[in-house]
Amino acid sequence: MNAIDWSNLSFGYMKTDYNVRSYYKDGKWSTPTETGSEYIDIHMAATCLHYGQEAFEGLKAFKGKDGKIRIFRMRDNALRMISSSQGTLMAELPVEIFEEAVVKAVKLNERFVPPYGSGASLYIRPLLIGMGAQVGVKPANEYLFVVFVTPVGPYFKEGFKPTPVAILRGYDRAAPLGTGTIKIGGNYAASLVAGDKAHKMGYSAVLYLDAREKKYLDECGPANFFGIKDNTYITPQSSSILPSITNKSLMQLAEDMGLKVERRPVPEEELATFEEAGQVGTAAVISPILRVDDIDENKSYVISKDGNAGPVSTKLYNKLRGIQLGDEPDTHGWVTVLD
Ligand SMILES: Cc1ncc(COP(=O)(O)O)c(C=O)c1O
């Protein structure tokens, strides 16, 4: 194998040595087993292909200064996948099997975990799909759970720089009582057109409004939203956004730092009052927001006056990254250190 240029990795797929799989058949999950194949042999009438019976997760492993590998909050991802299964009538994968498969996939691909200091990390992608032939709109009776990993580069190649996001009123990602709170492929298919439009206009993401009233902030394409003002961390409460594990962690850290934390409906106009704002998720932890443009209403909310990340966002980002890398104490028990 050629040496990997850790500092020039993108957020893309790179083949690793193994992936780990568990099959659900006759009401039972098989012991997670490794394979070197990147392909899945699947029936053409499988429910995942036709009726979107599938869910996925995204989490990361990091190498610390001590050379140890740390996986961040995998139990929370396991629980979120169970919630996705309940929302799509898929067999529920027990937390223990999820964790066993994730640990196994990371250990078997240890040589792909980027070194400490590179800014890169190992992205872990668990995937659950409905298998077996079914023509009517019905849940499958067989499922496949796969965990693959791939090294990914630092999100911020040019540093921790704020970017602009767009409100596009002609698009919704998820309905108020739909599937926005779970992590299933259909939500992402539904976001591709608006995302592409925003990218072509020079924005890093779409900031969705609530679909019913178009009055409150929902979330940013693949990330939650937060704003900071008056020593308070404010993040939208909504029935159509994904409960981000990064956001949950940042709310806790904000509280630890003495900030007030509010989770409530956030009207669009409140954007004018934020001293800082950001997109939060596994990919970047925090991606600071420069400006929000409401394209159809011809309104613009400037968040970062000097074009730089604000002090609270920077402090939160450094703290969470520090915990993930093992530079900061893991006081909340979020990290699984592999032996
Ligand atoms: C729609 C959506 N919102 C938010 C997030 C952030 O969630 P997390 O912090 O668990 O990565 C993601 C990414 O997983 C996402 O796809």
C-alpha cells in the first residue's frame, strides 16, 4: 500500500481492509463478522431499494497523543439507529451488537486511523438495510447491518472560518410529523436539490425553516443550528430535525462553561440578534456561520462582523475536539478507549 497523505485527505471514500456485517434472519442477529468485500449481494426486490427501508449513522474514531484510539459516543449512535428502525419498521439492532461491530471494524482497520496531529480522523459508517424480496409496501423480514470505515481529512483546510448559509423557501427537507428526526436515506435524497442549488450560489448549506409555518429555524442540511447571545447557547426545538449527538454534547459543554442553554423554537428574525452562530455535526463539530441570506425574502443577517469565528464557538470547538483526541478529560464518559 502506498503511504497515505493524511493531511490531504478529503471527506471521501477510501477502501480499507475490512467491513463488519451482521444478518437478521428468523428473528435473530448473527455475530458480527468481517469481510474484505466492498460489495453486497442483494435481491432486486429488496425493500431498501424500493421503499427506502434503510438507516445509517456517522461517527468518528481518533488517535490520541498517547497512540490510543478513541471512539466518540458510539452508544448514542446505536440508540439513534434503534429510533430510525422504529420509524421505518426495521428490525432493531441491539446496542451491544452495534458497539461490537463498530469496535471490530475500527480495530481491524487500525492502520487507517490517522495519526494524532494530522487533523484527520477515521469516519465510521454503520448502515442498516431491509433485504429479501418484497413487492408490496411492507417491511422486510431480513436485514443486513454493515459497518465500514474510511479515513477522512480535516473539515477545515483553510482553518476554522465562517461560511454563509442560505434560506431557500421553496424547499423542505422533512415534514413536521414526518421522518426528520431519524437518520434515513429518504431525508437526504429530499435535500439534494436544495443543497445543490445553495452550493452553486456559493453557500455552504441550506438553513431549512419549519415546513408548516416557514417561521422558525429547523436545521442546516446535514447539521443542527445554534446561536449564541447574552451568554446563552440557543438551538431550535422542532419535530423535524435530527437529534444531533454533537449538538447534545455542545449543550452539555456550554452548560459546564457557565452558559445558559435554551432549546426552543427560534424565529428567523432572531438571527439578527445572534453574536455567533454555527452548524454542528460529526463532520466538523462546529462550522461557524458568516451570514444567513433569506434569498426569496431578500433579507440578509450578518452574524460574524469581522469574518472570524467567535470566542464562544472557538472555545466549544476546542473543548469538544480536545475530549475526542484525549487531550481533555472525558468527564461525561463519552469516549470509548480501545485497548
Ligand atoms: C440532518 C442532520 N442533522 C444533524 C446532523 C448532526 O448529527 P451528529 O452530531 O450526530 O453528527 C447530521 C449528521 O449526522 C444530519 O445528517
